[in-house]
Amino acid sequence: MPPTLHLGQTLVFDTSPFAAGPAAARHLSRGAVLVEDGRIAALGTAQDLSAAHPGARVVDHGDGLILPGFVDAHVHYPQTAMIASWGKRLIDWLNTYTFPEEMRFGDPAHATNIAGRYLDLVLAEGTTTVCSYCTIHPGSVDALFEAAEARGMRVLAGKTCMDRNAPEGLRDDARTAYDDSKALLARWHGRGRASYVITPRFSPTSTPEQLDALGALWAEHPDCLMQTHLSEQVDEVAWVRSLFPEARDYLDTYEAFGLLGPNGLYGHAIHLEPRERDRLREVGAAVVHCPTSNSFIGSGLFDMDGLMRDGHRVGLATDTGGGSSFSMLHTMAAAYEVAQLRGRALHPAELIWLATEGAARALRLEDRIGTLAPGSEADLVVLDLASTPAIAQRAARAEDIWEALFPTIMMGDDRAVSAVYVAGRQMVPGSAA
């Protein structure tokens, strides 16, 4: 099969815009991305690549903006059907909505149905990679990886482990958490585009024995990521303090059991103590910002500016079910609004970088996804920067790419996603060849 040459606007980052500002990005109003065998083979101007590859199949996206597919670094796919459930704080929300819904995943048919539904929903929003919590049921992990494999998607996921402070039907124990996770890891980690993630839900739902067992598993497989939650709400932090009175702080409930390391992903991380911030940076762990969830459940305001200035690795995520949207565009808009409330207007360059390369860096996958660099996997999203009359009339006044892009970040939805490609294969309808 000949290579495919995608024509349109392109936006490429040479470094983080948090370090270098908008100058970190290079924009071509008539650029091109050459895709061959599921990978990006070359990047340049439309004129140069068209001349260099006359036999390539051409897909002209017009004024569409070609970007890496969006990367969602923290989701709960089992919460798909209960997204936008009204009116609870975190702990009540878990007991009222989340745990009853997750009980249903003991049925493999239900897990298969929701896994496929979830991936199709996010693909329609331009998201090509997700890092997801599953449920305690091993079948919920199999269902997601099988659905991702069928679509060719790069997906990271793990069995959510809980052995206390959860309904009886959602509790395992230290032994089964270790054994099930190890078996799933052996079955899926590194198979195609799948990565297994060791997944204690959070300290309140795991005994010290279970945390210790999962820490031991991570020590045996340090190339795996480990994901959990950290300091999401002030009442949660107080609860953790009562459950672990000997701990120095919330992060210490993980660190004491071998669950702090450079491949750790810590969702939310809003109410951090100074020691926690220092330790997360020292070990090179990633924190994941979930802005729609943080506002929807009333958790607080993430310190993006401070954490970035201190040198933390930060990803961006919808946190689907607590998050109120499947869209990374909507998530970028929410991140902008949260930062404004903290006195810092995030630049469009920073927002797009967070949803692509920044999230990929949090997942330790920036060498494979999140960029348009030659050699990267060809997961692409093409944005229509005039997808609605309201967006089009504002973009028409733009004097540069950032003014043209920002209205889509703030007001865009799935109508702005004109095409999505996974490993070079078209998944969402786009321009005709």
C-alpha cells in the first residue's frame, strides 16, 4: 500500500510551551504529514512532501488543523453510562453512583458493551489514547483491551483494586488483587498497543496489606505504570489521615508501601502539602489534572502554574464519570477557566500541548504518541477551526494560529473533529482522498 500524504495546517512543538512560550511551536498554514505503515514517516510543507512523494495517496484536509490524537491520561470507562450524575461530593458520589454502576461489570456482556461504547465516544471527540481504571472484575479489563485491540488503539488500563470501604461485591483482598493483576499484566502488557497499569483505587479503599501487595507487584514490573488518586478533596484528605494516623501525609500512604516512583500517575493532586510536592518532583512522578471533574464534584482548583514552574510532569484528563465530558476540547477549556481562577491565563499553545504531548509525557509515551515527529505512531486528529457559525465568525478575525484555534478550544465539540486516524487508519469520517 502506498504511503498517505495528509495536507492541511500543521502545528508542531519543539519543546514545552510552559518553558518557551508560544515560540515552542511551529505552524505551517499549508503543511503535510506523510504516513506509512501506521507511523509518521515525514513532516514538512505540502509543496516539499508532495514533490518528494509523487506516488503517495493524498488526503487534502483544506484548512483543517492536523494534530496528534488527543491523549486522556485519567479516565474511568466503567462510569460511561453514569456520567453527569447530579449533586454529590466525592465520597457520597462514589457510594450513590459509582459503586452501584461498577457492580454491573461482573457481567462480561455489560463490560463488553460499555467498553466499545466508551471508545467510540472518545474517538468521535478526537481522543486516540486513554489511560483507564477498570473495576475489580478481571473481565472488565479484558473487555477494554479487546475493544481497543479491535480498533487498533493504544490504551492503558488496569484492574481497580479495593478491599475495604466499598460494597461487598466490589471488594477483593490483598492476595486476589496481586494474583488477578499479575495474570492480567502477563496477558496484556505489551500485547500490540496495550499497556497494563497497576491500579489501587486510592488509599481509603485499600488496606495496608493490599497496598503492600501491589507495591510488591510494581517492584517486580517497574516498567509498568501505577495509577491512583491523591488529595482530590479536603474531606478525603482528612479521611486518609484518620485511616493512616502514622503517615506523614496522603502521599506517604503510597510511599510507605512502594507505590511512589517515576512511573506513578497521581490523579487530581489538588490539596498537596509542601513535602508531597517536593517528593513527587524528586522522583519524577506525574500528576494528572482533571478540571471538569474538579469543578463538577467541587474538589478545588489545581495549581497548574505553580506545579509547572516547579518542574513537575503534568497530564490532562477528562476523568470520565466524575468529569462531565468525553471531550478533550472541553477539558482544555475547563483547564483554562480553572487557571484563570488562580490568576493565570493558560495560552492556547499550553492547552493543546497538555492534551497531546504533555499527557503523553505523563504516560511515558512521548516517543510513540502525542507528537507529529517522524517515527511516532500515526494517531491523528484533524480540527475544523470554523465548525459552527459562532466559532467561524470569531476565527475569521484571527490574526495568527492561536487566535484561530482558541475559539475551538473554548467552544468546540465533536463537530470540530473532522477526521480521526488511529495508526494511520481512518476511524472518524474526514475529507475524501
